[in-house]
Amino acid sequence: VEAFRSSVNRVEALLAARRTQRLVLLSTSQRYLERTARRVQVAKQQCGKPGQRKLELAKVKAEQLAEAKRTRAEIE
């Protein structure tokens, strides 16, 4: 009886777990699924931003170096 009660408690804990609740919501609620998909898309966009920013900064740096060379040439 004690082993059965322990098993039932374990199953109950697994079913009440937050991860299980999320999986059930994903499979039963269209709204929850759409909201989660939007969160994933936003996170994906955020992951791409540092790479884009790095390219923009490299371009600005190259432009500033070229301008500095032109300025030095004018001074000399």
C-alpha cells in the first residue's frame, strides 16, 4: 500500500508540474500556442540583432577611417 501511495504521489506531482501544464496548454489552447510562438519569434529577432549591430558598426568604422585618411591628406 505504501509503494502504491508513493507511486500515486509521484504521478500527481508530475501531472501538476509546471512543465506538464505548459505542454497541456500548448496542445489544447490555440491562444497559448500563438502567444508562445510570438515569444519565440521575438527571441529569435533579438538573437539576430547583435550580429546586425556588429555589421553596422564595422561599416561606420570603415567610413570614419576613410574620412580620417582624407583629413590627414588635406592637412599634409
